[in-house]
Amino acid sequence: MNNAPGHWPTAPPGRRARPRARPRTRHRRAVANTLGLVFSAVMAFPIYWMLLTAVRPAEEIHHSPPKFWPGHLTLEHFRRALDTPTFWANVRASVLIGVGTVLVSLLIGTLAAFALARFSFAGRKAFVLVILSVQMIPLAGLIIPIYLLLSDAGLTDSLLGVILTYLVFMLPFTVWLLRGFIAGIPAELEEAARVDGCTRLGAFRRVLLPLLAPGLVATSIYALVQAWNEYVLAYVLLSSNDKQTLSIWLVSFQTSFGTDYGGLMAGATLTALPVAVFFAIVQRRVATGLTAGAVKG
């Protein structure tokens, strides 16, 4: 090695000097950040366009070329959407269906997931495979059999019938997801609680449920979004205007004279607002729950 003045130190013979990776790392990070921003902008643009159309006057909605920033703001479209005759009845129907589906699916799904994660019984693996296979059945192939079955039971045009139908599709995913959460919680915690005097039910309520809270929140978000936004089954099973959900109510803005885009986008904003607010409140627990549920299968 030559360390004479005016000479840079050289690498020892037979050993290559490591190339500097900082510029390359910064370049990759800059490219990744740019791609992330572009992807986020593309994903957020439909939401921005929905809000933009909901708050600008009708003459600007049909302007050609389109304007990407409103010249004037108006709440006329929201007032017209709120004044429709069946709006509040449809809100009530959507809330009952969404909340009912979430509560029943969590109640049954939690108990079924606990049994799968904590007990060994004959046919356990087959039951898990059946749960997964139900998720693979296309919805379109079941609409007619479901309608005929509910018609024989007198549950067509009934909110209870819609809730029971949604449970058929929500429960398999709920059981499968919560099983992963419960399997990730050490069983020794429940055994310690039982040694201290708790019953099995007491250990389940005092030990397991608090630790399962992130999973319950993540599962409830999925069930609520699916039940809130579902259209096909609700359209087929519900015929009374006052029992229809908000997703069907949005179709009322499309008439034989054309589509009221301002009212439609205002109604879509009002429809998406409850789920968006609920997700904003519990989003931290959702992120925690999704990572915790991936520990064990």
C-alpha cells in the first residue's frame, strides 16, 4: 500500500475495493418514492373526482374540456340527495344490515375460530377446507337458489333475509381470519387464568378477548365494507323502496332523461362517509390486527 503524500490509499492485493452504494441507494429510494406517489395519486383520483363533481355546479360538470378544479362551490347536489323521499329509510336499512351482519358474524365466527384453534376433533382439517371452498364459490351462481330458498321461508323483501344471506359469505372469511389471530395468542395465558380460578368462559372473556381486539376490529371492517357496499343480492332480494340499501338508492339518480351526475356523486359521497369515518377511527387497530393475524395460520 502506498501512503505517500499525493497518493490515495489503494486496496490490498487480491481484495477489491467495495463500491460506494450510497448514490445507488438514494437513487433507488427516490425512484420507489416517486412510484409510490404516482400510484397513490392514481388510486386517489377517482375519490377526488367524486368529491369535485359533488361540489361544483351542473354547468361545470359537463364542461368540455373538463376542469380539474371547481370555479364555484355549491351544496345543491347534497341538498337534493338528502331530500329524496326514501333516503333516510335506505340509511336505516343499510345500518341495520351492516351492523347486524357484523355483530352476528363476529359472535358466531369468534366461537367457531376458538374451537378450531384450541380444540382437536375429528374432521377439523376437513372443516377448514370446507370454509376455504365456500369462499371460492361465485356469487352469481348462487343468486337464484338463494332467492328460491328465501322465498320458501318467507324471507324475501326482508332485512333479516338479507342479513342471513350475507352471513353465508361473511362467516367463512371471519372464521378463517380470527382462527389465525387466536392461534397467535399463547394458550398458556388462558391456562394461567384457569389456574388462578377462572372458568374456561372467564378466561376467554378476560384474557383472550382483550388480546383479540385488533383482530375483531380488522374483521369487522371487512364485514362492514362488504355488507355496506353489496349491490346484487340486495337488489334481487329487496323490492320495497323503503327497505332498499344505499347502494340501490344511488341508481335513482339515473333516469330515462339521463344521469344526474352531481346528485349521484353527492349520494356516493354520503354513502361512503360512514365507512370512511369508522375506518379513520379504528385504522391503527386495523394495521395492528392485519400484521398480528399473519403470525400463524
